[in-house]
Amino acid sequence: GQRRAELEEMARKLANGEDVEGSAGVLSFSYEELMACGLKVVPACATYEYEPEYGVWASRADDEAYMRALVDGGEDLTIVGIVQPKEDVDATSLATGIYYTPELTRSIVDKASESQIVKDQLADRDRDVFSGKTFDEMDEEEGSEFDMSSLFSINESALQNAFYFNSSALDFSSIDMSGSNVPPMDLSGMTNISMPQPSQQEIAALFQELTSPAGQAAIANSVVSNLEFTDDGAALNSLVAGMGAWMAMHPGSNPSDYFNTPEGQAAVAAVGGAVNTEKLQSAVTQAVAQQLGTTPDGVGQVMADRVANYYAAQMIPVLQAQLTTAIQDYMTNYMTQLSSQMTSVLSNIGNAMGVDPNAFANAFQINMDQDELTELMMSMMRVEEHSYDNNLKKLGYADFNKPSEISIFPRDFESKEHVIEILDGYNAHMREVDEDKVISYTDLVGTLMESVTDIVNMISYVLIAFVAISLIVSSIMIGVITYISVLERKKEIGILRSIGASKGDISRVFNAETVIEGLIAGLLGVGVTALGCIPANIIVYNQFDVPNIAILPVNAAVILVAISVFLTFIAGLIPSRSASRKDPVEALRSE
């Protein structure tokens, strides 16, 4: 009983984040003692309580009395066993923690689905039950200050009684409201009004009928239809004939270029001088009157009226501006005089008005105590991401038809690769259709194998470095041996040269010997390796049940033999060339 009480106290301190001080030495517990420990399960949704005044759900996790009552009424759990690795196993994948059956998960989800807070959240996907605001509003107001005005109530009658005012302390007798000392309003500046000159666009706006495309076309048609010449068109005919002759003399030219020539300009001037101007003026006046909607005699009156209206419209804003300035100047002078008189009166206002501190303090009242205020503020000003799914997850609710994670355990590496191909194909299709449905997965075995592969590659690189060093040393030794062979066989070289062997023949003799040495060495190395794989495979299979751990491929064996031959050939080139350059006489005289 004492040990159980000690365990419960340690668990309570750990849950509250307190420091735990055990007895001296390492604590040890028997299997029976651990089995006797009981656990309680409390749904996460039960730790929230509804605040009807604010329409939100506030967390009560910091309320020790509330949580104690909640734990006492929680469902009892029983420890049924302890899982531990075998004694002869060094590497295990077991993690510390409490393991439970799927039935407990379903029970917690069912209880959460029956709670009112989860029902409220499921009923309104757009509103956060913890703050009463929509998720969009919370995203927009993230980081803004919380409005504390709703947490206070004000007694208006008490607030009014907190202020008092002694009107007898103020003397208004020195204030002159007649304005006799203020000079009269000066309107002399309004006689000098400068009107702006209208622009071409403003003038055109006065006579839109004349400047519109329809009006211009009507006037142009009237001009063309009433165009007469005093010379019966002789000047016009002369212009047409002259332009035709000029075009014939200048093929490919633009007809408009003719009017830039002296003769073309003279012809145009002659046509203009032959126009009947009186009839043309009458036609233009008739067309303008028709566009203005009047008679030819009333054209001048219409145009005068429109110009007068234009200037009147321009004059009114100018008059308003100058009148406003005059009134402002007058009121400024009047208020300056009145302000100087009010200064002496307002200087005594501090003696006339007062505030009762006690009555003022009693007028304000906080609607919640310190603990309730803290809980509410923590509930309404959370820093985690606000979303519908996160709220349901925090409340312990889950939809089994929408799992957040699925674990797949392939039978072998081939099956794993096939599963990855299926997932990659699905993701490639969904990236084109719906990006939100792309599956994020983690290949734990693949990641582990990549790490193992990296380690094996590093070890392989180190072994390759050692092998390369040994090959270089071996090549140097072959070159030294071949050079010693050349020194010992000087007489043989001299005899071969004396009977007609060339330098190339001597070099080829020694090159052939080095090639044969490399071939035999490579075959011996490959053969020994192939024979050594047999007992290695048998031992590994018997010890670890892994077949064919060491295999020498045929292609690799052929490449190794070729490398051996190539290196010995390179190592023997210098000694063979040295032998081919020996003088036959000197070689025969060596013995």
C-alpha cells in the first residue's frame, strides 16, 4: 500500500510538471506491484465547460478541484502485462510507453462523439467552439489584442454620483457675447474676381452639337453640296489635269506629294479663289443653325446664352470660396476675443468640479473571478493553429472513415517496391487532378536501407583504397623483378641479338613474360576467391540463415583478370625497353 501511494504521488507530480524526488538509489518494483497499479482514463472533451454568458467552451484543466472530481469519476483501466525484449536480443524496436487495445480508442472516440462540445463543433464547421468566432475571423485577427470591455459591467447611477460640480465657483460676468470689440466683416475683396479663361476643350463642350461627328458630317455635306465656282470649274479642271500629268511623270509617287510642289500649290490657290463664298457662307450658317436647333438669325443668341451660362457656372464657386474665407476670418477674430474672456473662467473649473474616488471605483465591477478570467483568456487566445480538424483532434474525436495515417507492412523488399510504385503513380495522377489528395508517405525501411547503404559504401571506398595501394605496390614489385631478370640475363640478350634478334624482339620477350605473370596471378586470385566463397556461404547460412552471402560474378572475375594482366604489362614496360637497348657486345662480355 505504501509503495502504491508513492507511485501515485510520483505520477501526480509528473503530470503537473513538478520535480520528482525518489528515495535514495534506484527504485525497483516487482511484477505484482506494477500489476496492482490502477489507471484512470478521462476524455479530453470532458475537461471543457460551457460559458453561457460568452457562448464559448473554456478549459478547466488548471482547476485542480474540477480535474480531481473528473479523474475520480473516470473509467478504470487495468494493467494486464509488461512487454519486454528477449534476453538474448541486443537490438529491439520496442518504445517506452503505455500500450492499449483498439477497443479503448473506439471507446474514447464514442464518448467524445456523445459530448455536447463535439456536437457543437460538428454542427458548425466554420466556427470555433473555444472562442465563438469563425476560423476566418481568427486567422485575420491572429496576434491582435483581446477586447476586455465585455468582461466589465458599469453602474451608471453610481458613476454619475461619483462626479460633483459647484457652479457658484465659476464667474461668467466678464464674458462679452455681443462681439462689440470685433471689427465688421470685410467683403471688399469680393469685388475683385478673376475668372479663368476657358480652354479649347471647354469651348467645344459648350457646342457639342457642332463638334460631334454627326454635326461635323452635316456641315461638311452642306459645304460640298453648295460648292460653286465663278469660272464654271475651269480652275478645278486645271488642278485635276495638272495632277494627272505630274503623276505620269513621277510613277510610284503619292498623289498628295503633288500638292507640295509649287505648281500644285498654285493650282490649289486658283481653285480657292474661284469658290462662290457668299453661297458657301449661307450654307455653313444654315447647317450650324440646324445643329443648334434654331434659325440662322438666332445662331448668335444661342451662342451668347451658352457662353453666359458657362461663365455663371464658373463664377459661383469663386464667390463661394471668397465668401467662406471672409466668414472664417470674421469668426476667427470673434472666437479669439471670446477665448481670452473664457480663460479666466475656465481657470477656476478645477475648483468647481471634483470626483469621489471610492464612488468611482464602486461603479466598475468585473464579472469573473481571477481563475475564471484566466481560463477564459487561455481558451479564447490560444496560439495553436485554429481549424475544424485540429479542434476535433484536441477533443479526442476521430472519424474512422477518414484515417490520418495508415501503416503498410510489405512481406518482402519486392512487395515494398511494388507498393511504392502504386503510391507514386497515384500521387502523379492526383497532382494533375487535385493537389489536396496527394498522399505523403515515409518509407522507413527504405530510409534505413539508405543509411546502411551509405555505411557499406564508405567501407567499400576504404577497402578500395587499400586494394589500390596493394595493386600499386604489386606493380612496383613486378617492375623490380622484371628489371632484376634483365640484369641476370644479359648473356641471353647478347646471344639473341648476335643471332639476328631485333630490339623489338627482345622487348616483346619480356612483355610476354609480364603478361603471363599477370594472367597466372589473376587466375589464381579469382580461383582462390571463388573457392573461399563456398565455406563463407555455408558458415553464414548456418549461423544467420542468410543464403549466398558471398558470390563472385563471372563478369567481375573476367574484369579482375584483365586488370591484373594490364597492371603487370605496364609494370614491365620500362625493364623491357631497358633490355632492348643493351649493346650485344657488352651483353656477351658480361660473363
